[in-house]
Amino acid sequence: MRALIFGPDGQVGRAIIKYAPIGWDLFPVSRREVDLSHLQKISDTIKTIMPDLIINAAAYTAVDNAETDEDIATIINGIAVGVISQAAKEVGSYFIHISTDYIFDGTSRKPYTPYDKPCPINAYGRSKLLGEKSVVGSGLVVRTS
């Protein structure tokens, strides 16, 4: 299994690498190698590596800063995810995208389900929801908090 992992230096990315099955051929791609705001580089990297699996654990995660940097948060958390999803389809890779509970407003008195209607209340949540929408039908979205 050839697995490309965007965001290997973050908490989730490090765990994915640590617990990856023995024998997997891992291709951890950090921001130093591919800045997700450089959209063409994302596609080029995927087409060069030709992975069986792509895991996107990368994100613009500065929730408070996303309010003033909404454009860059939207590119990294939303538009770049769409580029990854499209490139995954083109090369026949399965795609797993890590998202967040910030796509909800946090007012529910019960645990959220995959079928609950998103209602983000901040720029970070809006950017992550855009990313989720670009994955629908082309991979798996995993929400975490």
C-alpha cells in the first residue's frame, strides 16, 4: 500500500504514521514540501507519487486567526481539499480527509451524527465545511474534535 499523508507533522499526522500497518510504503508530505496554498503543486505531487491511499491530516488550524485570515484558511481547508479529491480520482487513489466538529454550532444537547445539518459559526468551521463538501462521493470524511 502506497500511502501519501499530507500533514505528517501535526498531532493526527504523527499518529497516522506511528500506527500505520507494517509494510505500508508511506510518503509523508509536510508543508515544507507542499504548501497547500499552492494548488498545482498538490496535484503534481499526487500524480508523481501515484498513491493507493491519500490521507489529508493537514489544515489551517489557527481557529482564532482564521477570522482575519479567512482567505488563506479557505484555500487550505476548502479549496486545496477539492484539489486533492480531484487528483485522487484522476490517479485512482482512495481519499480520507480529516475534518472537525467545528462545522457545527455546538448547541446540540446530543452527540452529532453524520446526518446532522452543519452550521459553522466561524471562519474555521466554514472553511472546513467547504473541504468536506468537495470530498462527498470521492472519499471518506472523518470528523474529530
